[in-house]
Amino acid sequence: DKDWPLHRQFISAGARMLARPLTSASDPMSGFFGITKRAFAHADRDINAQGFKIALDLLVKSGVPNGAIAEVPFSFGLRQEGESKLDGKVMLKYVEQLVELYRFKFGTAPLVFVLVMLLVLALYLWSNVVGPALLG
């Protein structure tokens, strides 16, 4: 991804950062992954069939301890044909999946706390940075 445009690098890094509390995998966004039959069988009953990133879903729900993940680095080149499917709708689906996975792993209370803190931060930024800048 070092050859990706800056906005794609930023989006990718942000997506990985948001998933970091859920798994120790360096890139759970990958569509190229393997999982043991045992781990898959353990997670099978809880997998969200509508999930956007199946690797992330399996890593969180399989019960595999964070340190037990083996990674083999690989790199895709720049896209030669077609276009990325990454758009606002896909990003929203990913955030929905993250909410479900955070609730699965940590329960509802921490999720509510984080959402309230994000709301407080957004209100602070709006009232102290964005609002005054718009008003001149």
C-alpha cells in the first residue's frame, strides 16, 4: 500500500486502527486469510452473514487468543483494471460491523461510553473549532 494515493493510505490506516482493540492482527481488513477448522467451528454459530469483513468477524468470534495469530506479509500491486468498491456506503457497513463486534467482545457499556465520548468530542470541536471558523 506504499504506492497507494494518500487518501487510500489514510482510510486503510484508520480502518486498521479502529479494529486494533478487537484483534492483534496487523491487517484484519485483508480478504486473503486462513483459519483453522477448529477455530472456524467455534465461531461458526456466531458469524454475521451480513458482515463486511469476514476475516475480522472470524478473528474476533473464533476465540483465538490475540497472540496466537500467525501472519505472512504480502502486498498487492496497484489496481490495473476496474475500480475500488470503497465508498461511503461500504464505510458505513464497516462501522456497523465494528459496533456489532465491539458489543460482542466487550459488551454494551463500553460501547455506549465510547459513543458518548465521541459525541462530546464532536460537540467540542464544533463549538470551538468549526463553528467559529464558519462564522468568520
